[in-house]
Amino acid sequence: MYFVLLRHTPLDYRAALLIVLFTVAVVTFVLSKLWAFSGHRPA
């Protein structure tokens, strides 16, 4: 994702890095709520 942003957009590397880090943080949070800490116990 970082490579694609740097290669195909005129973004500064700091802005691209900020976008990537924010996206990873959001995806990690959402997945943790939906899957890892959902409260379901395996049988």
C-alpha cells in the first residue's frame, strides 16, 4: 500500500506513511472488535 501510494500519487512520503499507519490502526481495531475480542468462546 505504501509503495502504491508513493509510486502512483504525488503525495509526500510522510503523508503516505500517515495514511498507511492510520489505515492499519483502523483495520486492526475493527478486526479486534469483530473477531479477536468478540466474546464468543470456542466449543
